[in-house]
Amino acid sequence: MPDKLAAIVDEFASAPREVVLEMMLEFADAVKPLPASLEGHEGMEQVPECQTPFFLKAVVTPQDQVELYFDCPPEAPTTRAFAGILSEGLEGASTEEVLAVPSDLYQRMGLATAISPLRVRGGTAVLNRLQRQVREATVSRATS
């Protein structure tokens, strides 16, 4: 797991339960606007496990870095926070680092006690789909 993401996980895990939601909301603003090429969610994957419309795309660069693109409505701050945590924590990460992120990331952060299981399930689905896209891009690159 990249150092930036590990630091975020540790920060959440050690925070008092009553401030965790407030901390999450700060990450909701970390989601960057989509580039024009992804407007209309062209080429993005929807994550149906999320209660709100959520779209993602992971791109592996020739330098083996992962670029992440997320889109979900501002009216869904918890879901945007998941995207913001991943955006900030995985910015500039290699494919190996992204694939090494544990699937129980949100439980490790202590979020299972602060938000609903349905929201944790949605966040976990986002991570799983992101990692699948990175694996597929890595395999595709290796065979071409």
C-alpha cells in the first residue's frame, strides 16, 4: 500500500469515532472534476453496489502509474469521500501498490463503526472494481 494511503488509514484508525465522519467529509472535496474526454461517463464503469450513481476509470500510464477518475454527485458526500480517499492516497501510485491495497481497507480505517454497512460495501466495491481495471490494463499491456 502506498505511504500516502497508509497514512490516511492510520489517521482514521486512530481518530475518535465522533470525528471520523467529519474527517471523511474533508475528503469529499478531493475528487477532481472529470476531463472532457470522460464527460457523459464515456469509457467509465458504473459501480452498482453504491446507492448513488458512481462511475470510475483507472488508467495505467506507460510509466506504470495509475491515474484515477471518479464521478459521483455532490449530494452523496460519504460516497465522494471514498473516492477522495482513494484519489489522494493512490495519487502517483504504481500498479503494484494499487493492487496491494487490502480489500478490507475501510474496516482497517475504522469506518465500519462510523457508517452503515451498506456504505462500506459500496466503498469496498469501488476499490475492487478499481483494482480489477488495473489488473486488466496490466495484463493487456503485457500481452501487446
